[in-house]
Amino acid sequence: MIPRRADFPKDFLFGAATSSYQIEGHSFGSAGRTHWDDFAATPGNVVRAENGAIACDHYHRWPEDFDLMQQAGFDVYRFSTSWARVMPEGRGAVNTEGLDFYDRLVDGMLARGLKPAATLYHWELPSALADMGGWRNRDIADWFADYTEVVMGRIGDRLRSAAPINEPWCVSWLSHFLGHHAPGIRDIRATARAMHHIGLAHGRSIAAMRGLGIGNLGAVCNMEYAAPADTSAAAAAAAQLYDGYYNRWFLSAMFKGEYPADVLEGLASHMPADWQDDMATIAAPVDWVGINYYTRKLIAPAPGPWPAHQEVAGPLPKTEMGWEIYPEGLEFFLRRTAQDYSGDLPIYVTENGMAGLDNLVGGAVNDAARIDYLSQHLAAVQKVAADGVPVKGYFTWSLLDNYEWALGYEKRFGLIHVDFETLQRTPKASYHALSRALTRSA
Ligand code: IFM
């Protein structure tokens, strides 16, 4: 059973999260082209070559979506603004339709008693900037700071919180080393540069928001628990390195102003010149940290160049993504983040959830597996909060079934089912269960 609101500290916030390209419908409102449009148009990259042109049509249907958020009893809504919607070329001209849209969204949240939690970048880089090297180009920190000022100059006065970049690991490693996400590069030098420039852009964006007098600013990092695949020393070292470039690199830079030595061993020769001079900017103080957590990975050594390791299938029950269900990992990261990086600062679980089969049968979706997943992870959060770790909120990923990037519309993460033919919304059993946990008084 999902723990009730009353089981958490009084000031604990419950929310749901989404992102712009995954739900809005990028073909609406004169938005500019993004590297995800290009990536999806390249054969073999995305299931059925699907893109975010229509997605959930949240662009027009947001009032219905926010009504459902309100009816469920959520406190806060985590959304992102699209760079290419606001500045179609990434720099220069501003699309007023785009800014007007986010202005309406924020007012729509406030009108329903939902606190707006904004993220400035959730992956849809304007194509014009990708043409200039995207995250490989150091200038992206300037471009991102300018974009930050444009968006926050319009909506920053009404936000509860703001964060620059969602999941730096995905923006860099997943997209430039593994090539699974746009821009689909597989190159270690590109990866090292992206990993550094993301931090720099984060720091510049924080500074820009401080300059505008905006507060409650944070960083949102995704984390995967890295477990050695066997008891050998080599497997332990492989898991340690995975943990380093996945989980420790960004937190260490943002909270300590340094990169972990074990990861630098592999990346140092690929880093941009004078990267050390940027560390103070990257470590700009923040007010909170967000953890996106879904799963663990079993890691084994492998032949070949650094990082010379591989993922191995694990024995635990899995979601439709093939991801093992391992709530102990969330507990681990909440404790370690406070202890090693953020101290007394509030921590939020900014994403957690699962993809399920989620068939609509007779007008209902019985997603019992999701109820179980949420129950287990919320119980982990509750335990850690009871031990005094300053975890202050939990956001389910996601409010709606949506565009799951390279997997198209096939993987359903929503509390609300979306029929991608009719765009009809149907709250699933998990929506009703979570709503009961949030609203019932005892
Ligand atoms: O859908 C994504 C989201 O965009 C970022 N975090 C993980 C989710 C599930 O894969």
C-alpha cells in the first residue's frame, strides 16, 4: 500500500513530473527545430521513427492535465521549458508565443494551487545550436545563460523552484558516449567536453537566476546504483568506476568544485583546455538537490579501452524498460548525497516511477505493478526521512504516458493513460491509489 501523506514530515511535498518535448507537441506554437527532431528522422534511432510533434498535445490540453493534478491532491508540478520553443534558433530572436505559453502554464498551476517547479533544459537542444557543436562547444554556457534570462525574466517571479539542466549524465554520457540519445554521438572526447560544459552551463544559469533575484535554485541529477556483478576485485573496481562517472562526477563538481580522481584518470586527456578554471563557476551554491532514481545495474569488467566494463542482466523483477526494481538504491543515494555532498540542504526525489504494460480495458487501467513500485520507493523515502535525512519531497515520473525518447510512445510511465490516437486521458489505478494516499485524512 502507498504510504499516506500523514506518514511523512509535515512540510513534505508530493508532485508529478513531465518534460516539454515529451508531452507538449513540438509542432505547435512556432517552436524551432530540435536535435531530437533530427535524431528521430534518422533511420534506426527511434522506435518507428516517432518524434514529439504531437506527443500528448499538452500545448492545448494543459487545463485538463492540471485539473487532474489538482484533483489527485498534488502540491507541486515539475515541468520544463523548451529552449527551441522560446528561442527557435537557440540564440537571438525570442518566440513570444512560446513565452506566452509558459506564462499561461505557470498561472494555470497557481490557479489550481499547484506550486510550479521549473527545469530549463530537458534535452531538446535547438538544431541551430547542435549545428555549432551543441554541448561540445564551450559557448553553450553563454547561450544557456542568455536563454535562462529570457525565460526567467518572464516566469521567474512565480516559481517555487528552478533547476537548470535535467540529468547531466543523460545529456552527456548517454548521448555522446553511448549514442542512445540525440545527438547520437559515440566519442570519448565529445563526452568529456559535454560533461564539463554541462556543469559550466549549470553554473552560469544559476548565476543568471541569482542576478534576477530568483531563489530556491537546485541541481537535478539521475543516479543508478552500481553493484559488482560478482565478488571479484575486478568487478568491484568496474562498479566503482560506473558509480564515478554516473553518480559522483556531477555532484562532486557542483558541491565540491572538483571531479572524482578515478573518473579523471580516463577523461583528463579529453577535457577542454583550462577546465580547472571553470570549477568555481560550476560549484555555484545551490539551495537544494534533486535525485532522479529508477534502478540499479550489475557491472562486470570487459576487455577494451577505458572504462572497460559492461552491464550484466540482474536477477530482480524488472519493469517494461528491463530495469530491475531496487528501492534500496534510492535509500542509498538519499543518505550518501546528504552525507557526502549536500549536507543539510533539502533533497527532493525529482523523478521516480516505472514503465508498465498498462492496457486500457473497459475504460480502466489496472497498473497494480506501478502501485507496488511506488509503495516500495515511497517506503524507502519515508524510512530515510524518519532517520533525519533532509528529504523534502517526491515527484512521480510521470503525470502522463508520453514520448519515451528513443523508445517512442511504447513505454508507458504515466499515472494517467494517454491514447495516442485520440489523446484521451484515463487516470490509471495508480493515480487513484496515490490520490487516496495524499488526500485521506487518517
Ligand atoms: O522519460 C525519462 C525522462 O525524460 C528523464 N528521466 C527518466 C525518464 C524515464 O526514462
